[in-house]
Amino acid sequence: MPKNYTEDYLLNKKIIIFQPIDGYRASSDAVMLAAMVCNNTQNAKILDVGSGTGAISLCLASRLQNNNVFITGVELQTELCKLANMSALQNNFSGLNYINADITDKQTSKILHPCSYDIVISNPPYSDHDMPSPNKSKAAAHNMNEFSLTQWLQFCLKMTKPFGRIFMVNRTEALPEICTFFHGKAGNMEVLPIYTKQNESAKRIIISVQKDSKSPCKILPPFFVHDGDKYTEKAEKILRMGDDFSSVL
């Protein structure tokens, strides 16, 4: 019986990742989001919400493998969770595991324990109004279904320790909803606009916010991914070399 998954790579072949042939597959958004977590992160308990095939947490586990971090991914789709655990094993990331659970189910909070994670990181479904993909796996990964972005943010905030940080990537159009939700609940927000090319509008934002903080928001310098038909020098450092954003901004 043929395999229903492929063996792919991240960070210039530093990481092996197994992904479905016909289903959700990781994008550069996941690698860039992981790069928002600083290299000097030590002794942290990290939760990857909606972990998919594990790209975000695999990048973190690779970069922070000597920093005594423990990473848990939670993923609704059974097959994606299975592949992510295969990838963690293949890469010998002992401090990384994935659980198959539904964050809308109250029982999931009992498994993961609220207010217990130093860092919560997530690449949530982007939209509740886009035309869903005919592929069920892709549709589940990209479109909210009876569960709003605000409810997703509520779960992330609930899982985060006091003064812990939440990292998230989303479309720029989601920024008002994200800011509205976090107002009065979290501060010290950093917004990184992601531009595909010069002279184009930013289509993505990466946000970092600190639970319970009252510090003001900062807009970080713009990050450009492409220069013509190749990566920019800064994007090369993030997407190929595995640097964190503190080294390029």
C-alpha cells in the first residue's frame, strides 16, 4: 500500500517533516512565526495551538534543543497529529510531543491545564468567510468552522501563565479583532508586518503579546520576504538559516 504522506524538509534540510500528499501542508508563515521566539529562551514550557503537521514546534525544538524547553502541540486532525509525532521522533526531539484534541472541548483544558505555559504559539485558521477548500484537511486548517478567532484567542490566553507570551500569525485584516480582544487582558504587544515584496501592502502580521502586561504596543520594522524572484537577505536568514527575528530586525 503506497504512503499517503511525503518526507519534506525545513530550514535548509535541518528538519525532516512528514506531510500529507493531499491535505494541509506547512507554509513559510510557520517558520517565520517560530522565529519570533528568541534564541535565548530557556526552561520554557511551550504550547503550539492548532499544530498541524508540526512545522512551528519542529523549528522551535531544533533551535532550542539545548535550552531545556518542553513543547506540546495540540491538533484536531488525527492524521496530522500522527505525522507530527512521526516527525518529532525522526528528528530525535525528545522534548516535543503532540496530542490529538479539540480545543473547543472542555476536556482539553483539563488535559493541558490552564495558566501553565510560558509561551503559547499559534497559526490559527485565517478566515470564517473564505470559500472553503474541497479538501477536508485543508478546509479544517484554513477556515474557522463554528469557532471564531476571538474564541481561539480566548483559549490561547487561558493556557498562558501570568506574564507569559502569546505569538500568532494572521492576515492583516484580523488585526482589529486581535487588538480588541487583548485590550485590558494583555499588553506589551509587538506587531511585525510581513511584506511579500517592496511596494506591496503587508498581507500578514506576526503578533507577540504579554498576558497581564500594561506596556504599550510597538510596530516593528517591516519585514520583506522577496527581492525579485529570490529571498531577501533577512528572509534567507530566517527561512533557511533558522535565525530568530532579533538578529535581523
